[in-house]
Amino acid sequence: PGINETMSPLERDSASLLHCYRGVVATGRVDSAASRQLLDQAERYAAHHIGTWPAMRSTNADHFRALFRKVIPDMYPALQRLFFIHIPRTAGSDLREALRSRGEAVINHDIDRAWSPALADHLARVNDAVQAVEADSERMCLVGHFEPGYYHRLGLIREQDIIFCIVRDPFDIALSHLKFEARMLKLDPALQRPGAREFAARFGVTGSPGGDDAGWKALVDTMLETKLNSVAAGDFSPLEPYRGILSHYTKRWCLEAPDRLPVPMRAVHYSDYDKLKRHLGLDESTRRNYTQELSMDFTSARRGITEPWRSEYRLYETLSSPPVRLYPDEFPAYFT
């Protein structure tokens, strides 16, 4: 339906792919056969249309997102749902991939900002998750850069489910985010990835579409060093875009409306992350060395934290204390 001979090959393929999404969502089922069909269709599409705006629109279509948001969880109501609120720069990607590598049914909700070359990859992960469920997985892990209200508004959170996050010092989150944006910029001189132009504006650079990779990387490194030196000298302005990250993901559901969720959100402190991985039986060797990212001494700068940061630290203290904090001796009962 909606496909006709006057369309270009790109338009026909886009319409066909969207029709596939709509069909699966309408049936309300994403079993292994359906997920394999979707993946095959996406791989054929990606082979011809990588990097095009229609590919981006297909990746971000409402029916595509519905696969992740409702259809798959609703197919398996007997499974416990583990909601991992992924606060950026808290080793969340490492935990997500470690869970996936162990064969857990992991659904990554971070598709609103999907980059078109990742189209087939997103559906490959759907396929992996469905295969894991059909192999008698006992739970489904729902992961994403969203606050708990996202899942609550979808009606996905139930009393038998689990919600948790990993919490880290706000200053370290901001520093790590600054370094992360620099790494992403160095990989993308033409500024094609989602958020790249925003990152470039913050770094005061305009991109290198001609492909002078060495010069581009050196420029980004120089700008990053300048920003880090400013922070070390007590100027927090380079970190200001990242100051409210903790608040964005946790404040409302931790401090203002904790009784609105069917189950309370708990927080694992970043310092307990290795213990969490050991308890879950995950491979610790996959963890990236986040501490080595911050090679400069920011001790003096931390002493000069100003009032806007203090409010973020008050939230951090709440998340790092009972009854919100989830201590290692609670892991066995909580994650069983």
C-alpha cells in the first residue's frame, strides 16, 4: 500500500520498510520470524541508502520506535522487566553490552536520535533480544537515556519490576562528557553524526569536510586542552552545558515524586560498579578505563564549586545515601 511505479527506488524502498514496521506493530507480535524479516529488510535497505535523509526518517519513524517502546515488552508480560536508567558517562554502555554479551534480552530505547547507518544494527539487536527471550530468558532489560517517567507514561513499569541507575560525581560526569564530545568530533570531521554540529559549536570549530583528518584531530585536541586548562584554573564555563545531567534523569523521580512510580528507583554508586558486574556474573575485562580519561589535576577546581553546582551535588548526595542508594550487600536480593 502506498507504493507505486512513479516512485524512485529510494522512495519505494523507504515506503516498503515503513510498511514492514506498520505490519509488525499492527499484529502486536515480534517473534523470531518477524524480527528476522525486519532485519533482512533493513540490511537490504542500508546497503543502498546509508546516510540519506529518508533512511534517517525510516529509523526514527513512529512505528519503528513502537517496536522498542511497547510491542516487544507487551509480548512477554510474564518476564520481569529490569529498567536501567542510563545517565550519560556512568559506564552504562559498558553495562548494557556486558548484559547483551551474556545472552540477556536487552532492548535499547535510544533510537530517537538514531543515525541512519545504525538502522540495521538497531534491528539486529531487536533480533538478538527476541532470540534471547525465546531461549527462556527470565527477564527483559530495557535500557536508555531516559528518566523513569518515560517508561511510567508508557505503562511499562509494574510492581514486580526493577528500576535502577548508576550515579557518579557530577563534576566527573561533566569532565567525562567534555572528553567524550572531543572523541566523537575526532571521528567525524564532516560533522554527520547526530549532535556533531552541536558539539562543534561548543568547541568553536566548523568541521573538516575535505578530510584533513590529522589536522582536524590536532585542532580538536588543542581546543579540548584549552577547555580543560580553564576548568583546572577554576573556570567552570566549559562544563556548564553538562551541569544538569543528574537532575535531568533523576530529580523528579527521586526527590519530587518518588511515590508516583509503582516501584522506587534505586541508585548504584559508580564506585560499586565493578562489584555490580561481579554480582551479575559479567565480564569485567570489557570495562573501559574511565578514570584515566581525567589525567589532569582538578582538586583545586573542585573546591571552587559555585551555587548552581551545589544544588546538583545535593541531589548527588541524596542518590548516594539511603534509602535510594543500593549497596553491594543488597545486590543479591535486589537483582534476584
